[in-house]
Amino acid sequence: PRDGASRWQAGAEASRRLLALDDVTLFTGHRQRGVLARDLERGDVLWSRPDLRGVAALLRDGDERLFALRDAQILSLDPTSGATQWTLPLSPAAPLAGIALGPGQLAYVSAGRELLAIG
């Protein structure tokens, strides 16, 4: 019920900047702890990727991918396990500005003076 009651709570270290979600999982990014997946209902950590510290953006697309932008690269992560599916290097001189999901499950990435459409 929507009564304003707190369902669960994580410590201040849980997430400082990034959120993405799907029907059952909340994905967070943190400077020190990397990327974490939490159960939406209970708040339990399902998996973590401390090696992904400094992620600039997260985006969830349907059932197949969790995109993470980090250090001049785009990573596609398996949302159920956190395993890296693939990486796409970008120009190191191009600061990552953002990522959005478009029609046909294409992800659009703004990086410096480049705009990329990724399938």
C-alpha cells in the first residue's frame, strides 16, 4: 500500500549519484563501491561490481542489458549477474555526457562532440 511507510533502507554508502531500475531490481553506482544491484522489495544486494568505480551513467534497457558509461568506454552488463557482455571504447578526449534509450532498443550516447547510436 502507498502509505508513506519505509519499506527498506540502505546506508549512506549505498548510492551517491546513479540509479537505474527495472521491475525487480534497483541498480546503483557509487564512487567507492562501484555498481550494485539490489532487490526492489527487500533492498538485499544481489550482485556488486567494485571494479566499476567511477561510473558516469547507468541505463537499463528491457530484459537484456544494463549500460554503464565509464572511463571512455561503454559497457553492457548482464542485469541478472553483473557480468560484462561487451565493451565499446570511446575517444579518451571525449567526456561522457549521457545515455538515453530510444526506439528499437537503441542506446544513444553523448560523448564530447560525438553522438552514437548503439544496438
